[in-house]
Amino acid sequence: MAPRAAFPGEVRRAAASACSRSRLRSGSTVLLPSMLMFGVILASSGLLLMIEKGILAEVKPLPLHPAAGEVSRRVEMRGGDLEREVLRDVRNRTIRSVCGQRAMPRSVWELPAGQRRTVLRHLLVSDKYRFLYCYVPKVACSNWKRILKVLDGALESVDVKLKMDHKSDLVFLGDMTPDEINYRLKHYYKFVFVRNPAERLLSAYRNKFGEIKEYQQKYGVEIVRRYRKNGGKSAGDDVTFSEFLRYLLDEEVERMNEHWMPIYNLCQPCAVRYDFIGSYERLNEDADHVLEEVQAPSFIRFPERQSWYKPVTAETLHYYLCNTQRRLIKELLPKYILDFTLFAYPLPNVTSEFCRQ
């Protein structure tokens, strides 16, 4: 049986509660746009009731009926192409609906200064091929940066074996003047790649706290000290996934490290109208589409996944989520609800029945 939609009174009470918690944690009385839209989305989709009751089953936005003129063309598509078109249509319609709300920003200049700096620092520029790419850490951004460097002539091939320098030989929109920014936002092809939020968080956790000493020392030591009794002697390399999620729950979204900041806050899809939203799950196909759209040379292809890379499988995600307190996941969802909803990803399923499988 489908969950009922939340009543207006429930939404108002939840929004007031969420706002109160936000003020307590941040010391500010400003209602963050993400929390405002949390209320809007919950009111329209019925997610509020599910979150309150802990029923975090898989929920996907239902695709709206395509225009009559589109039907005949789409039925001729292969299954994979049809699925991709439907997903793209769902995302586009959801974003238009949410971003059409009066309180949402219509341009980067309507964003608070801190949010504007964040998105402009994540928009990479190719003047030669006239495109903007909003990079999202843990969504294949290193390989896209390789491509940008090859397109600009700073790198000979995407297959060159070297440690990725995430700053040099790259052009960031935030380094340009307002007039230059406006021109590129208006005239350039704009794209971003997204990923299941739960999977992205797990990928960041395993990589940063399992492999990167800098993150273990900068974040891990503090996380263990804060959330573990007698954890003062930790080197930061033994952070548990639950401790990491507790840290995220207490962290202000705008102050988060980019590797776990919500995609919405990194790329601001309401303030920046993206021409294409690619999926990590369809990385190669969607990357080929973008390269064709920007008319990149035919010899440039998206790099193959490195042999040492350890992907987050469905089984791995199932294990970590089902061994985490259900309450913790439920309380963290509001910070990432826009990523789940706008980009059409299912909420994490941590029901007892599912976790017994």
C-alpha cells in the first residue's frame, strides 16, 4: 500500500521542528534554503510520514506522462535508452517543480555569499569547447578533470599515469569577473554528474578514513575524540561508519568538506540551469553523450576505471546501512533529501525485513 501524503499540519510541525534543530546547531535564526525545500518536497511526495515512522523503503518519484508527440518516438527506443530518457525526464520535471518555488534562487547572484562561492569554485570552465562542468567529489570528478586538461592541451592523454593535481591547469568560474561569469552561465553548455547519496557517503568514508592519512589526522582524530568514550589516543584511522554519520548529523551543511557536502549545495541546480545531469550509474554512456555534445575530438574517451579502485557494491552498502542505527540514518536524511529527490534516487531501505535478507 502506498504511503499517504503528509497533511499540511504535519508538514508545518515538521518544518518548525527542523528549523528549531537547525537554529540550535548553528546558532542562527536563518532558515536554510535546503531546510525550506525539505518541507516543500515532503509536502508533495509524502516522504515526511515515511521518515517520521522510519519506513525508509525504496521510493522513486513517479514519471509524469510524456507529451503525446513523444510517445511514438520513445516506444521505438531500446530498453536501456527508454529507461535513461524516463529518468532524465523525471529529474528535469522534479527540478523545474522544486526550483519554480518562489523562495528558490533563480541565479547564482541570488545565493548567499558563501553558497555562491561554493558553486563558483566547483564550476570548471572550458572556453575552447564552451562548457561548464560542476565537479562533485566521489562522482568520477578526477577523470573529468583529466579530460579537461587533455582538451586544454595541458595533458597528453587521459591514460597518463600521474597523481591528479586538482588545482593546476584548470580554470574555475569563481576566478572570473561577474560579466565573464554571466556570459558563460548564459551561453555555455552546463553539466553535472550525480550519484546515489548513500553510496557517495560510504565511498567517501571508506576512501578518506581508510586510505588517506591527511583526512584521518584532520577529521578522524576529532571524530573519534568527540563520539567515542576514551577515544583520545586514536590516530583517526579507525573511525566507524556510525561515528562518521553522527559527525555529519552535527555538522552544518555549508561548513562540510566537499567530499560529503550534498550535491545540491555544491552545484546549486536551481541557481544554475544545467543542460545535462549525468549519472554515476551510467557513467560511460552519459560521458560519451557529453563529449559528443561539446564536440570533443573523437580520440578523447572517458578513462577506464583504475584496477586498484574498490567500488561500493549493493552488498557493501546493504551491510553498512543495516549495521547502523536506524534512528541515525533517519535523522540524517533531511540533510540529503534534496539529493535523493531532485536526482530520483531511492531512500535507503533499512527496514528489518530488508536487512534480514
